[in-house]
Amino acid sequence: QVQLVESGGGLVQPGGSLRLSCAASGSIFRLLPMGWYRQAPGKQRELVATITSEGSTNYAESVKGRFTISRDNAENTMSLQMNSLKPEDTAVYYCNADPPSLVNFRWGQGTQVTVSS
């Protein structure tokens, strides 16, 4: 069984920062392009940031310059550093392969990020 566990979310004021973590099971992680996704109430899940197995990154325009995705293949972990947070960033954040259909990773429960004053 492959499992993804997200953590690090919480309530933060606009302009604040959070660091999300993703722990993945299985040695296949180091070979996979990965991404952070988010889903706000009433909206479709969207791709926020991606990172290849080698560490090359891409970002959605809405988060470019504010978020940084990283990974530690030795630890089977991935992170999302979120700075200058906006209310529009409020969502449940998930990690998975990019694209999710690439492998049969089971979606985790996600971690809630709420940006509000």
C-alpha cells in the first residue's frame, strides 16, 4: 500500500507563512514527479506546484514568487513553503504524483490551510 500523509496546515493571518510537509511511503517516491494540489470549497482541485525527481520546479501563476516546493528523496518527504499568504490560498492541500494518475497513490486526508484575519 502506498500512502501519502500531509501535515503542517493551520490558521494564519494574511501575509503570514506556513510550511506544509508530505510523507510518502515506498521507495518509488524518489523516481516520481510530484506535486502539491489544493481544493477550496466549491472549486475543483488545482495543481499548485510541481517538482521532478531531480528537483526542477514549476508553479501556478497564482502562487509564483510566494510558494516554494522542495523534496528530500532520502527521507521520502516533500515540502511546500508558503509565504505572503492570501485569503485566496485557503484550501485543503494535498500531495500526490504529477499527474495523480501516474501511479496508484492513495490520496491522503490533506491538510487545511485557512488564511483569515
